[in-house]
Amino acid sequence: MKRIEILDSLRGFALLLILLYHSLYNFGAVYPGEETFLAFPGLDALSTSFIFHFVADRAFAVFSVIFGISFFIQLNKRSESEKFSVLFIRRLIALLIIGYLHSLLFRGDILMKYAVIGLLLLPLNYLKNKILTIISVILLIQIPDIYMLLQSELGQTAQYLNGNDPVWEEIISVSREGAFHELLMLNMWTGIKEVWIAYINTGRLLFITGFFVIGLLIGRRFITGDFKINRFFMVRIFFISSALYVALGVLSNKLSLFSLNSADSYEILYNLLRKYMSVCMTFALITFFVIIYQFPLIKRKMDYLIPYGRMGLTTYLTQSLIGVPFFYGFGLAMYNYSAPFFSILVGMAIFTVQMIFSHLWFRHYAYGPAEWVWRSITYPDRKIPFKIKKSNP
């Protein structure tokens, strides 16, 4: 099956959003230090607001949808004689190893979560579309939060899987001031464990799984040999999602309309509505991207993202390889001087370097560096070409 260019372009767009999100928070060094001199108050507030409304959680959601679509494409490419399940599990194990190594440097790694949750796609693939749709809705409505809201309203204490606040203080401290070996030792287990707890607490694991299923459904519905976009359907989804996003935003700022029993209930409901807003904005972003991609002039510009998205794994890993030493204490310690707007500019600079690299790379090579390694581990019995074979004149 020929590569679907819009999918590579959309993946590149998602990776850019992820980079901007990580840059705003200095790749986990979080807030700027006391010596900040790179502050631009108006632009800092605007940058933070932009990331909060259009990027936070939405970037990983779009990336997760693409993962589900990619699963379907891989499945669709395999002949019946091949054992797809074995290949896919091997692929996820390789991703788990890569993700663990990456998390030693950057605790916010998403690859390990994808590798573990991705296993669910194998049994889910046997279900019909209607059942998958119901499952995706159940995952995205955040039942644990609804249960906690009910607990709070009944006068009970809402139960979380609690992280360890003193440990988080240590994690942030090591990111800011620790030596490189201290960062590796802390992230070897403690950092990873606390991040997983945070993903459970915030419902991110449910979101990832739900968007995996959405991606699988999109793959079944749209990704065929004769790939076509139903523009009217996309426009309708875009406007519905955008309207719901606005309505939920208004509602989240008018919680006084609700008669709740405690401050905890108001906080839980506010967070729940914000999560629903993330779901709506995710659909709005994807459909808006697909809609404008249909216009030739815009498509030519957006196609510059294709190489960037085509080497998605390499792109994601190198974001951390550049960003972490730039912001962390063992490197340039720029967290201590960077305010939000400057951090976003750093993210855009990293994006520019990666874009140029990806375009130059694919002039000579068939796969991105990390993609080639990943593919070689998945297919150890095959010789995976690295360089592009140029035909003789």
C-alpha cells in the first residue's frame, strides 16, 4: 500500500504540537527559576493560553489517533500467510525498549504507554464497529472522574491512586540541579512509576486507549485502496466539535449554575468538563487539518511536514535529545532563564532544525534512523534497506 501523505503530514503536525507543549514546560523542568530575564509578560501569557486551549492533551490525542490508524494500515498490508499478531507484538516490545531508554533521559516519554496499551488493539480488532464505538465513548467520558464526583456528592472522600509529592519535588529538583547520572538513576524506576501514576490519575491512559480505538475506526472507515475524503462529513464534525468545545468552556466557567455539596465536587466537575473540551478540540483539530489539506495551495505548504512526520519516531526522540540538555541543570540550565514565550521560540527553533534534517535525510535514505532500527528489530529475518537505491542513468 502506498504511503498516505496526509497521514504523514498530520503526524508531523501532531509532533510539532507535542514539541511546543514540552517546550513550554521546559521538558519537565517545569517553571522558570528566579533568574529569568527572558520574560515578555504579554507574550508569555498569550503563549501559555494558546498551549492550554489548543495544544495541552490535544497533541497526544491526535498522535494516539494516528497510532490507531497506523495499526489498521499495518494489518491491512499483511497477507493472510503472515502472522500479524506476532509481528505486531514484536514491534511493540521493541517500542517498549526504545521508550524505556528514552524515559531515562525524559520521564515524560509516551512510547512505553503506547507499547503497553497498544496490545489491546489486537483483541479489539475482532470487534464490530458499533461495539468499538461504544467502547471508545466509555473510555473517553472518564468514568473514574464521574465516580469520584458521585463519591464527593455523597460525602465520601474521592479516592485517587496518589503520587508521592516529596518524590515529585525530588524529581523536579534533579531535573533542575542534578547531574546527568543522578537523572538517569532517578528515572530508572522512580520517575517512570510516578509518571504512570499521574497518567492514571489524570485519565490520560483512558484517553490514549479511547483515541487508539477511534483511530482503528477511522482506519476501517476511510483508509482503503481508493482513499477519499468526505469533505462534508469532516466539515460537519468540525463545526459540531467546535460548538461543543465553546459550550463546555462556557459551562466550565459557570459552575455556580450547579448546586453541588462541596468544593471538591466543583473541582472534579471542572476538570471533567475540561477533559471533554480536550476531546472536542482533538476532533476539531483533526478535521480542520483534513479539510484545509484539500485545497491545493495549502496542501503544498502542509506537505513540507511529510518528511518530518514520516520519521515520527526519530523526530520524537530527538526533540528530547535536544530539549532536555538545553533546559536541564546538567546542560545549559536554561529553565532558570526561560519564560513561556522564549521557551516556545526554542521549540520552534528545534522544529526548524528537525524539518531541515528530515528533508535532507530522505534524499538519501529509505527510513529515518530510529525507524530503521525499529523495523530491523521487528523483522530480524529480513534485510531492511537503509539507503535509497538510485537507478543508473
